[in-house]
Amino acid sequence: IETVIFTDSLSASKSVAKEISDLIRVKQSQKQPCILGLATGSSPKSLYAELVRMHREEGLSFKNVITFNLDEYYPMEPDSVHSYVRFMKELLFDKVDILPENYHIPDGTLSKEEIADYCTEYELKIEALGGIDLQILGIGGNGHIGFNESGSLQNSKTRLVALDHITRVAASNEFLGLPNTPRTAITLGVKKIMEAKRVILLAWGESKSKIIKESVEGTVTNLVPASYLQEHKNATFVLDQGTAHKLT
Ligand code: F6R
């Protein structure tokens, strides 16, 4: 695992945006689609802002970009203020020239019976495109990646999961209290994340420093799913100083 430490999250995000735009342009010149795995939450917000800036000011086009988001709460209506569909549209998709048929976010409106087949289809779509070229991740305070909570296996598939109490508490402010916070979500499994050709995990601030140390320097364990990335051939943790200061 590689760690790269920046003075602040803004310069870190700009550097990651540069890598993504370089990849998009290489794929464009090869007439290939660029398959991106995307995360929501606070960590990638400045990354998406920088990509939007590059689209507006530097002519970066997303016409050849196909994206798969990691997760969505379940149940969730796409037009809810809490939905990851809304998040992605407001921060990225509606502000660049990505084709609407080219972005994918797990569907929070399915019936329970439909979820298993839907998740299989989600993975098959990724496979049919040759896999994820570059996966962006955040990390939960408990070490979750996507909504693969503690205990998720390295070969876990895309599925409906129960959210950890700590994850729900972290989300409860946005939902105006724990009782309104969803108990379940659909998440891409660890296996597809590990199959991505390149993985970049973003983490900012002191509050993530303990789990970053455990993920990077601790034993590889299903209790900390981010620790699986130690076994990925091309994974980088992009950190700010506040998050990195506990690393030896
Ligand atoms: C969101 C996701 C989650 C978040 C994680 C960190 O799509 O997959 O794993 O990345 O919960 O969230 P923030 O960035 O808000 O601290």
C-alpha cells in the first residue's frame, strides 16, 4: 500500500483530479471508455469540485466516462435530499457532460425480492466493461469501504447490508436524528473493489487518523475492511497531515 501525504485536502484532491483527468484523456485518445468507481460522503467533495472546474476551464470531457457508485441507502428515493443520486447529480453529473445512461448508482427503490438479481446485474455490467479502471474510496471511522462494514469478507459481493451503529450515528445529523437514519444500504462488494485496476482512498482530518493507522499498518482483518487494500497491487491512500500523523 502506498500512502501520499499532502498539507491539506484541497491540494490532495487536486492531485487526484489530475490523475483522473489524465486517465480520462488517455482513454479518449485510445477511443476507449474510462470506467470510474465513485464514492459519496464528505471526503470526495473537493475532488468533484476540481473535476467540474477542469471541465469548465480546461475542456475536460466526460463523454467517454462510465461510472459506478459504491453504494446507496435502502430504501431511498432518488429525488430525496439524502439520496446519493441527488448528491452525485448536484456535485458532478449535472455539471459535466457525462451521458445520463453512463452513470450507475445502486437503486434504493427496489423491492426486497428484486435486490439480489439487481446486484448480480450491477457486477455483470462492470465486468462486461472490463472492470473498474480507477476506484475512489472514502473510509468510515470503523474502517468500512463502500458500506462493507466490519466483518465483510474479502470476496463479498454486491448486496444489501445492515449499517453499523457507528455508521448510522455518523449519518444521523444529516437525517435529523438516529430514528430517521436508514438501517440498510446496497453496497458494491469488497471483491469488485479489490478487482479495480487502481484504487485511491481519500481521508482527511484527525478523526480518521486512528483507523488509517490500523488500515495501513495493522493486520489484514475483516474487522477493518480497508486493511484488505494492503493486498491490492495498486492502491494509494491519499491523506492530509491531520489524518497521517499517527503513521510510523
Ligand atoms: C460513501 C461510502 C462511504 C464513505 C465513508 C466516509 O459512498 O462509500 O464508505 O466513503 O463513510 O464518509 P465521509 O467521507 O463522509 O467521512
